[in-house]
Amino acid sequence: MNIKFIAGLLLAFIITFSCAEEKKEADANSDTKEKTEVKKTTDFDFNVEQFADIKILRYQIPGWENLTLKEQKLVYYLTQAGLSGRDIIWDQNYRHNLTIRKALENIYTNYKGDKTTEDWKNFETYLKRVWFSNGIHHHYSNAKIPAGFSSDYLKELLAATNTKLEGEAFDVIFNDKDTKKVNQAKGVDNVLESAVNLYGPNVTNSDVTTFYGKMKSPDPKKPLSYGLNSQLVKENGVLKERTYKSGGLYGSAIDEIVKWLELAQGVAENEAQGKALGLLIKYYKTGDLQTWDDYNVAWAGATEGNVDYINSFIEVYNDPLGYRGSYETIVQIKDFDMSKKMSVVSNNAQWFEDHSPIMEEHKKKNVVGVTYKVVNVAGEAGDSSPSTPIGVNLPNANWIRAAVGSKSVSLGNIIYSYQNAGNTGRLKEFVNDDEELRLEEEYGQLADKLHTALHEVVGHASGQLNPGVGETKETLKNYASTLEEGRADLVGLYYLYNPKLQELGLVDDWKSVGMAAYDGYIRNGMMTQLIRLDLGDDVEEAHMRNRQWVSAWVFEKGKKDNVIEKITRDGKTYFNITNYEKLHDLFGQLLRETQRIKSEGDYKAVQALVEGYGVKVDQALHKEVLERNKQFTSPPYSGFVNPVIVPKTNDTGEIESFTIEQPATFAEQMLYYKKNYNFLPEVN
């Protein structure tokens, strides 16, 4: 599971804490004492550029210079492995994405005509938006990105650069087909109506549930993740899987991934890390889902070392039914100081579980293996880039979480970059009064940090399924992701307003921290996140849905006691919490119900919850929020270019040091990737 950060929205559940660049002493047994050059500027510029609704940022890699050369090689090999699979997410997102991208890039690099026209500027913006979204559908709304120029102009560019783009791949840029990458609407065939390339164009919801309903895991207590690493297609009326593996679908890119993972295994920090990498390599070569589980068990248990990573087909948000994993990688360097400070959360996971308001039969009697670290990102690719999560908890399999445990991380340097990239006056515009503003300014960052820690470490690790109940993707279907994210949010919210946090030394004033957290969550869930939607749109993204249904449910249930009052002042709407204790109780009630829904696999209840509170938008309020937001120039979405780790070799070809270089522009990085990580054909 992961949490995405959207800069400028002041989302209450997002971490925004500072990540100090603490240094560690080099290992006394280091295989080298050579210095590694890191290119730095005195005043690091976190901002790259902005276009449309997007802001591009950059980040540094604190602590890189204190890694040994062997550790730096490990980071380098892992980042190269990640980038080698970059084209996979493009093809997963939409079947024509690679064809379109390569044509647009060829135009961009070869066009010699007039680049001062509005048409060219719109073309350039469109290409940047497509780059950012890893395809022609918006990275968050899933709607097809409007071109902003005519089909005739594109034909002129194609002719001028001797570029070929025709047929459906050309037409779809301008027509009304494949308008949604992921369609989560009620009452439609979600698979058939989704353009995402995880399924063949003629595969239906019924096809998917029937196909996987016949599959039985060898050990029912350890269900395999059927469908995770394949495309399901229908050929001559017969359903079959095309497995992502060496020699299979995406094999040419996967072979490159394996090449770099094998080099990484050769410089692993310890035996456990090396074993996990070996199993990941085996999984990529075979596509065997039992090997995937074996890898996740080994990876979850490999908690020692300074370097870690996420790599493979993991999160299922892009699948309307929650089976298939999107390709993503994140390479991480441990932030020792912040990880030590936050370890208290994972060390007390059992206390949080024992004192949860959920039913006793839904509680885990033995919460195991929960680790929490603050890390600094060294590189990202696939579904994690350019739009990145800021918190991750893996593995996703419920039985592995219960039996072995999980790893939770917060991406410290990513959050630090968001903090230092500038801010807006949106907070002052949407807070109800000076007291709410004071609480947010004094305690908001700490509240956000703790909410993410509780969400990832305690939330996703808490609770258990009833005996005999299937995985949530089977029972809750298209509502599984938003239910799980909302449930984890509720765990964090319930404990944020609790003196236990002060007892553990995490806060000095638990009540003020909790009040700031509650203010921010309701403000965002009821209002500020709406700036990301066009007027008239329903809420479709899983995280946005969960923030709305959580907020709207407690608002409605608290009406009798006026727990949250809706205020109109000078034509503007505000939400004011009048009773934090009662709101805390309401969060507990909803947590109990969401855990029951998950534990029992109650599809009717989750459908009623999400459709009743999380999908429809108050159009009058939405229009007002959009009008109030017009005064702010900062785009609602942010993402990153990645630092480029460049090896320096000696006369024999051995790596002896590295430099870290920062891309000057977004286009510079995208064209660098085009040149160096182009491992898939246009049609796969």
C-alpha cells in the first residue's frame, strides 16, 4: 500500500516533517575509503518547472556520501534495474502509449519549424503531461488528457519530422474513445470500460471473476496472488494469461532488470538481503507466484542494512478489480536518526491493536514483524515516478502480514523537498478561524507525520479476516482499495487523539496534535481535495474516495450533536469541529465497521458506504471551492525528476566512484530516459 502526496493541497494525512541530513560513520570494515563526489549547490533549487496542473520538483540524496563504495554500487545497480523496466508501466497503462510517446518524442527532438506558436506550446505541454502520467490518461483523475491542438497540426508535425503515427493510436488522441484509464463507476462493466492495458479490450468483469474463481491455492491459508503479474486476454473466445517474465510479456525489459539485479545481488549488504534478491530474480525469470510469496517473506524479514528497495508488479490501484500489479521501483537509503525516533510506533504495534475499538474477534493476537523506517530516496521508476508516494507499507498479502510482518517506510527527502519548494495561502483561505490556523501552523506537520506512521505501520498491519473469508479483492472487488486505505486512515485518526502518544514521548501536547489532525482531515476531505476535480466530476481515485467517505460519514452521523458544523460566512463555506471527543468516538465507530466489512467480506455494506458517501460531490460547494482556489498559482499536483547517479570507472572498467547530477529540466530527464532505457517494442 502507498500514500501519494499532492503538493499544495495541505492534505491532513500527508507527512510534511523535516528530514535532517544526519551523517553516519563509515563502516570500519569498508571495502574502500575513497571519497565520492556529490555535486551540490549552496542554495539547492527544489523547483524545476511547472505546466498545466503540474509542478516538477527535484530532490537530494542525504547521506549518499557516507555510504561505502560497495553500498553505493548496490544503490546504483538497483536504480538501473528499476529504470530498465520503465517502459512496462507505459504499456500497462494503455495499449497505445508507447507508440504515441515515441512518435511525440521524435517530433519534439527533430522538429525545425516555428516553435513560438500557440500550437507548438500546446504540443509541448501535452507531451510533458503525457510524460508525467506515463501515458495519455491523467495520472490522478484517469481521464484522457486533452491535446490542446488539432489533428491537422499533429499531421503537419508528423510530416515535417518524417514520423509515423496512424490508425487508432493517432485517432485516440482526439476522439472520445478510451476516455478513462480506470473506470470505477457503479453500474458499468468496470473492466470493459477501463482503457488500462491490464486486460484485453474485450474482457469483462464476469470474465475476470469466473476465470480466477476457478483457481485454488495449494494452501488455502496462504492464497497466491493470482493475476498479479499477467495480462488477461481473450483469444477466439478463450481467456488466457500473458505472464510478465523473461521470455514472456515484457521479457526484453525484464531481462535488463534481471541483469542489474544480479549485479546488485553480488554486492548485497548481508545474506538475508542477497537471498531476497535471488528470489526476486527467480520470480522475474519464471513468473511463478509461489516464488513471489517466497520472495516477499524473505524481503520482509531482511530488515538489516543501509539500503533497501521496492521492485516489481505491486500496487493494484490501476486494476478496476484489484488483481493486477503495476510496475514500480523505489530505491532507499535509511535515515538513521529519524528511523530511531519513529521506531516507537512499530515497537508498540501490539498495544495499538489491543486497544482498538474493532471487535475482539477481528483483532490480531500477535502482531509480528512490523518495521518502520524513514528513508531517503535514491531513485524511482514505473508507477512511482514522476508522481511518487510518500509512504509505503508492504507486502500487500494479508497472510504474509499476519505471519511474517511488513515493512513501512516514509520517504523523508521527498517530503523535505515538498516542504522547501514553496507554499501557498490556501491554508488561510480554507481554515475557519485563527485558532484552527494556529493549530495547523504549530502542530500540523507533526500530526501529519504521526498519521502517516500510524496509517502505514499500525493501520495496514491491523485486523484479520474471518476464517474462510477470501481476499478483499475477491470479496470487496472494485471497492477493496478505497476500503483498505480508509480503514488505515481511521486507525491513524483514532489514535492521533489519544494521550498514549504523549506517554510514548511522540508529542508534548497530544490534544493539540489531535485537534490539528482532525481539523486538517475534515477540511481536506470535505473541501480542499475538490480542487483536483473538474466541476461535475464524481470522485473516482481510491484515496480521494476514502477521505471523502470518512469525512462525510462522521459529518452526517455527528449532525444530531452538531459535532462538525458547516458554516457560511461572507459567501464562503467552512467546517468547524465543535466536539473533538465525540468526533474521536465517531472515528472509532467507523473503524469498527470498516474492519467488520473487511473481515466478513461484506460487499453490500462497502458498496453502500463508498457510493453513499465517497463518490458524489456537492456541486455548489465544488464550484465555490474552485472559485476560491483561482487566486493561487501553484498547481495542485507535483512530481519529481530523479537525480542521475553517474559511475566513474578506472582503466580496467571497474567502478571507483560516482557523481550525482541533477537534471536541469523535465524534458532533459525524459529524453535521457528515451535514449538509455528503451527496452520494449511499441506493441507488446
